[in-house]
Amino acid sequence: MSLKAQIMPAMKEAMKAKDKVTLETLRAIKAELLTAETATGASGEMSEAEEIKLLQKMQKQRKDAAAIYVEQGRADLAADETAQTKVLEKFLPEQMSAEELEKAVAVIINKLGASGPADMGKVMGVASKELAGKAEGRLIADTVKALLIS
């Protein structure tokens, strides 16, 4: 089921429950989807991978904003951003644990025959595609680096 199809019923539920944070977040997702679909050069429909990438971008923005608010002593605003992050998580695939990520990266390294840090780019290209949406890019890079150096 597409992200759009999941969001509409969720918006109705949030309206009925008078859940302002969830409704605000769902409206933001809907707006981002509409913007992405109508952007110049867009085909009008987004693939599931593109939808996941969009949600991850929104989640990262919320996390970064929350961190900035905490630094500036605005816990109230940080709480709002954190609550929106939790709503976004409901629509993202479950993230891999560190152990699962390490195993998946080890399989990719063995499959490619990578042996050292010089092969990091080759491994990252494959790992990023295979693990997209299942783990953050930074975590994938850190795991690849750790496994290739050791």
C-alpha cells in the first residue's frame, strides 16, 4: 500500500482523536509527497524507495531541530519535534539492529571480495542500495569502515 493510501486513514484517526501533533505531522508528510510528485521532472508517482527516502529526510530534519532546541534550552519545542519523529517512525520500515547490520554488511563484503579500506566505496555503493530504509547511511558507513579496517 502506498504511503498516500496509509496517510489518509491515519489523518482521519488523528482528527477524531484530536491528536494535534500526529495530525500536523501527517499533513506535513502529505505536503512533502505532493511537492515531490509535482516537482519538475517528476513522473507523478513515487516508488516505495523514494517515499522511504522522503520520510527519512523528514525524520532527520526533526531530529536535528530537536537537538538544536535542546542546545538552546527550549525543551518544549524539542518535545514537539521528538513527538513528530515518533509519528514518522510508524511509516518507516523497522530499522536493523547493530548486529543485523553488521551481518548484512559482512555478507556484502564477502560477496564483493573486499579486503581493505580501499574497497570502501565499492562496498558502500552496494550496501547503501541493499540496506536503504533499513538503516541510516551514517550507521552503514561506520559499520563498513569498521569491518574493512579490522
